[in-house]
Amino acid sequence: MEQRRFGRTDLKVSAIGFGAWGIGGPAMAGSMPIGWGAVDDAVSVLALERAYERGIIFYDTADFYGLGHSEDLIGRTFGNRPDVVIATKVGHRLDTDGTAILDYSKKHIRAACEQSLRRLRRESIDLYQLHSARVEHFEQGECLTALEQLQQEGKVRFWGVSLNTFAPEPEARFLMDHGLGHSMQLVLNIINQRSLPVIAEASAKGYGIIARMPLQFGLLTGKIRPDASFASNDHRSFRLTPEIIRRTLEALRELDPTLRRRNISLTSLALSYCASAPGVSTVIPGIKTPAQADSNTTDIIALTDDERAAIRDIAERRLTSVMELMQKQG
């Protein structure tokens, strides 16, 4: 597995990382599913171990994934070992009525960091990220003060922001204009490529870039069929509608010649597209099983400029309407 320097930090990350939302298991915020349905913890641990065997050394989680359970599994598996890089996030929590709210107060961030350190069984968090914070939170200042203090105290080595799915520019611009943070996490996949200009500029300024959702919740693996259904405690039950699935699968047929020429799977092509994007440090597909750890680290190739341009053309011609539908789903 290729290792890359992470922006201007001293961290080294694997080109493919481990997205750990799924192993958090089922969780609800009020009536809204915020997980991926039922999982087996024993299988999740095997997936983490298999990913490491395959060369994955970057693991991305959040305190909201399984309401802490994802962090706990990673802590149980890796503990304080120095040869893995652990990134987690803060800013989402459940209110007293069980609904999800954003909290970027200094008090919450400091308390949440202590809890994450305990679950992760680490002395310091390699990368601590604000989970979808907006410009208004930066301007209020408490979250920035908290992160600076945590870094000074050695509880956090570096920090960054996980940016908005469909409109990452305002927060990215604020960070770059003020010289804040060390990393940005952005959505990048064959369908949603809005982050490409931000990635180019931010990476040139020394930010580590994490590309998330490279497989669009499994839609870009070729394994989800038009008649697919999802459990009520799986967030895809409301995000991946039949219309979104149908339109996407029709458009993806245009990639068949590339798949045959390169002799790779759709999963490998989707991950290779993100990993080949200039400026990307690491790509974090969701991994829940050892088999997924294998498939997400197989045949990761460097695409040519022409191949990447052809994929962008398909996205512009065939998938813009799909992305608009996704944006409505949230």
C-alpha cells in the first residue's frame, strides 16, 4: 500500500484508509437512522485487523459513529500503538430528547475529546476534526480556541475540519484565508466532484486532504441493484431512493469499456479515481468486513489524465441530476 505525507504535518497515511462509520453499528437520532444497520463486533474487529494486514494505516472515525462504539472498537483493536494514524471527529451529539444537534462549544469539545481518548485508548489523537462545522462556528471562536488548547496540551497532534457534502467552499475559504488547521475532509466520488477546486487549492497550501464517500454509500461498487432495499435502521433507507439508484446505474454503464480495458472492478475504478486526484492524501471507503478490506485495497491504479477527464465528462452529462436528488435527501 502506498503511503503519502499528510499535508504539512509529519503524519504518513495510506493512500486508502478505513472509514469507520459503518462498524459503529445501528444508532438513532430521534426517528432518524444515523448508522448502517446491524453489524457483528467480532467481524468488525476482523475487518480492522485485515485492513492493517493489507497496508491500511489510516483510520477515520467520529464520536457520533455508533455513539462512541466505532471509537471503542478501534481502541480495542489498536490501542496506543504508534504505527497507525487515528482520526476522529467532534461536534455532533444527542440532545436530551434524543435528537441530533451540533455543539461546537469549548466545553463540549474538551469533554468530548477526553471521552474519545478514553475510548480510543490513546494518549493523543493524531487528527481531531470538527464534524461539519460551518463558518458561523469558526466566527464564534470557541471551537478554534478549544482545538488550539488541546493541541498545546498534547491531547491532539493536528486538527482539521470535515466539510459540507455539497458546498465545502465557504468553510474551506475561511480556513485558508486565516491559515487555520492542518486538514480538510471532503466528499469526492464519481458522482459528486464539487470539491475538486477546493482540493487543488487547499493541498497546494499544505493541507492534508481526506476524500470521503468515494463509493457513495456502496452505490459505486456495482453491487446495489435497482430493486435494493435497506433496513429501517440503515441511513441508506432514505438516502438511496430507487430513482437515485436507477439513474446512477444507467450512467455507470458508460464506464464498462474502461473496466474491461483496465481489467478492474467498478469499486477499484471508483477508488482509483479519488486516489488519483491531484492533492488527495488518503481515500476512506467504508469498511465493515474482511472481504471489504480486501476489495477496497485491490487494483488501486493510477488513472491517466484522459481517463479522469472522461469520468468527469460522464459525471457532468449524466450524474448532475443524481447529485441534485441526493442533495434533497440530505
